[in-house]
Amino acid sequence: MTEKYEFIDGESDILSVQRMCAWAGVSTSGFYHWRSRPRSATAERRAELKAIIQQVFADSHKTYGYRRVHAALDRMNVQAGPELVRALMRELGLVPCQPRPWRATTIADETASATPDLMARDFTADAPGRKLVSDITYVHTWAGFLHLATVIDCHTKAVVGWAMADHMKASLISDALDMTARNTNLADGCIFHSDRGSQGGFN
């Protein structure tokens, strides 16, 4: 009986309580009596659901709306209607944030001359300072996008140089290389490998 009442309570925002009671074979007065009990089963149930919903929401990095939270609860075999999940999330003040769309940080310079691949897909090195790899990524902050360029030594796998800026100009790469030169003894003929972006070409 309690499960029927919980279901009716969860869907009461969108369906008629009287009709649901008729479908479930329970009396409307019995449902309202059950719901009005102090610290009723539904209140305890809602408290349990709130704790689970908060955990699912946190695990999604605060990106799940009520539909995806409901789907996650369904996979966990937790019984709760989507409208109940929506109502509880509203009570908890859980508002999903939409992740920023992916942005391309590598835009190949089609006008640049071909550069030979000296690395030849071999990212191993028998000593430090002989092979370096680099790339640019971005970090979303409250103040906007922060671009990060890193240089990694293929022998030690350590970040030997890096630079940050609010732009993706060639100076971002040169600053990272300047740090690398200060931190590492670069061998004669050291190979520096990056993607085909125009920044790495120092255009």
C-alpha cells in the first residue's frame, strides 16, 4: 500500500490524485490520510531520495538535469517518477550548469610549408633534453579561458616548461620554450615536436 501511495504522491504534480487512486485501487481519503501523517513514510522517502539525488547531481559535476538524474536513479533501481525528481531538485536548489562547447585549439596553418616529422612517432628518448613534445590546451575559469602551453621531456616524462596566457599567440609557445631552456640542458639537435597549429610554426 505504501508503495502505491508513494507513486501517487510522486506523480501528483502532473496527474489527478483521484484518478491515480482509482487506477491503483486505493481510496483517495486513505491516500490523503497517509500523506498527512507526521513524519510520514513519504516524508522519509523524500528525504532519502533527496540524499541520493544530491549525490547523483554531484557525481555529474552539477551538469545533470532532472531527466538525466531520473535515468541514473532508474539504473540504480531507485523508484521515483521524473516529476518527483524535478520537484525535489527544485526544493534542493539544484540547477544544472551547461558545460561550455568544445573549442578547437589546433588550427592547422595550410599555407605553411611542410615540416618533416623528425619524431617519426617514436616518443622515447635515451637521455633528457633530446626529444620534447608540446601542446596547448585551455582551462575554463570564472574570468574566462586561460590557455596553457606545456613542454614535456620524452625521457623523464616531466613537464620541463610551461606558460599561461589569455591568448594563443606564438609568444605563448616561445615563453614555454624559454622556461624549458632554463630548466633543461638541451642536447645538440634536440627535437621539438608539436601539432600543426600556426602557433607552433611561430607565424
